[in-house]
Amino acid sequence: MKNNESQNRCDMIRDLLPLYQDNVCSEGSRVFVEDHLKSCPDCRSELARLKNTCFEDRLTDETKEVLGNHAKMEKRRTATVGMITAGVLMIPLIICLICNLVSGDGLDWFYIVLTSLMVFASITVLPMLVPRKKILWTLCGFTASLLLLLFTINVYTHGTWFYLTAVSVILGLSVAGLPFAARQIPLPAGLRNQKSLLVMIWDTLWLFALIAACGFYTNGTDYWSVAVPITLVCTAAAWLIFICLRYIRVHPLIRAGMIAVFTGCFTAGINFFIYWILGESVQTYLLAQDWIYNLIIGMVIAGAGLILIALGIWRSLKSHSSSSTSSKANPS
């Protein structure tokens, strides 16, 4: 074991080792450290460990620097490509403007060309220019530019259909793109785990907005008594499946079986419900050729669902039994 004097000297040397390693100590200290290292293997080991640590730190810093420079270079390259693409899109726009002015037709259809190019740019240029949340920005830009194009065409043709197409576009793009873009939407802490619920609420509201827009556009007297109940039943079916998938905590096979049983019953009975809403008689429904096929398909799906439920219950009981046996074999 080292005596106190030797230990104090080692402590002093180890305090000097970082300065010695970085070559910032005085010449006298350097000579003192090197003389000590010749006779002390512990301090030599400490110096070797310090060199390895410094090497790893430098390697980490250099790696971060290289990755950061590469990311900056890629961003600049992407932005450059985006600007070049935007410049290329300006060429047909300028040609269209010149031809429009020379022909003396005014700028009516020039705005249609302009908004059409904006739609194209929203899915080509915009994703290259935004640094983060590309899916969200692209979906918003595409939706806004498409609505602007439809509005321009509606004004140019003196139509009254814009609100109907606008609601349809928003609903369709929401169903197709919002589940992906919702991941990039910043929400309060209490709603971050409820994005799927918010998407369902959003889509449901726009679905009923579309039903209302169709009713106002057609101005039919019997429309509301038919469209509203059918939409309510179909929407309730979609919500029931969503709740089963998202919130019912049972074995996955049981959950899949429940959805299959409900889907089978819905398939077998939805046509009868629609006939009833339309005011048709039971005889008319039975005379139709497709009800038997819907009934058979629905029964097959429901039967498969019952099998899945039984299999899920069996596996749940088996897993519970195995857990109980393991707990008894290994008591705490």
C-alpha cells in the first residue's frame, strides 16, 4: 500500500494530468509529471484512461459536427431545389399572363392557371421549403390551394356550388391525410393521447356538414327525413367500431370478434333499415334479390366473429391460469 507521501504525490500528479494531457502546463510541471509517470503504473493507467476519454469526447464532438454540417447542407440543397422548381413554375405562368393580355380577354382564366400551379406547388415545392412538420404543412397547403382553385373556377363560371365542393374536399382530405398529419399537431398535454378521438370528431362534424350542404344545394323536401337517419346509423356504426378498437381493453381476438359480430349484423340489416326509411314495404324488401346475399354474408362474418371471441376467451383463461400457476410456484 502506498504511504501518505507517495499518495499525496499521486494526487498532485493526477491534478496535473489534465493540463499535461492538453499540453497547457509549465515546462517544470511537465518534467515533474513525466518523472513520476516513469515509476508509477497507477498514474500511467490514469493518463491512459484520460487519453481514451478525451479521444471519445473529441470523436463524439466531431461526429455531431459532421452530422450537423450534413443536415445544414441537405437543407440548403433542398431549399435550392425548391426555389428552382418554383422558378420553373413561373415560366408557364408568365407566358399565360402575356398571352392573356395580348388576346384582350382579361385575366379571368389566368387566375385559374395561377391557382392550378399553386396546387401543384403545394405538393412539390412546399415540402422542400418547410424544415419541420412537412406532412402537416403539405396537407394544409394542398387543401388551401385546392379550395382557392375551386373558388376561382366557381367565380369564373358564375356557379353556386363552391360551398358543396369545399365541404367535400375538406372531408375527403381529412379522412385520407389527417390521421398522419395529426401526429405533428401540437396539443396540450391532456389531449396528446386523444388525437384519434379528435380526428373522429373532426371527420364526423364534416360528414354532417356535407349532408347539410347537399340538402341545401338540392333543396329537396324529402331529403332530410331520409339522409339524416341513414347518416346517423352509419356514423354510429363507425363510432362503435372505433370505441371498441380504442377503448375496450380485452384480448385482441375478443375485440376483433366483437367488431366482426357487429359488422355482420350491420351488413345483414342495413338494407332493411334503408328500405324502411324510404317507406318501402317488407314485401318490396323481400322481393329484392340482394337481401339474401347480404344476410348470408352477414351471418358468415358474425359466425367468424363468434369463433374469434371464443378463441380469445380460451387464450385469456389459459394465460390467467399460467400466471396463477407461476405465482404459486414463486411466492414472494
